[in-house]
Amino acid sequence: MAEEKNSTQEQIEEKKKEALKRYEKLINKLKDERKELADELDRDYREARRYVRSHPEEGVLFSLLGGIAIGYLLGKFGKK
């Protein structure tokens, strides 16, 4: 009876260790993905800043057109 209890506890402990290993592996994988995404976002941000600095007139034009479009839509839907 005591041997069965010890055997069951050993199996439970072994399953816990396996689950912890899988969990740690998943956590490490997610950390790596997070780091890759952060690096990609940083590169895209720097590229966008460089583009806007080299073409400021286009940034102003897009902002102006976007503001006019949003104002028009708000005016249309605001009347209802």
C-alpha cells in the first residue's frame, strides 16, 4: 500500500516536472518572439522617421487630406 502511494507520488512529481519544462520552453519561445517583434517595430519606426524627414511636404499633405476627410465624415454623420 505504501509502495503504491510512493509510486503514485513519484508519477505526479514526474508529470509536474515535465509540465514545468514545457511551460519554461513556451515562456522562452514567447520571450524570443517578443524580442524579434520589438526589433522589427524599432526598425520600422526608424524607417518611417527617415522617410518623413526626407519628405516633409508629403506628411503635411496627408495630414491635411486626412483632416478634411475626417471633418467631412463627422459633418455628414453628425447631422443625423
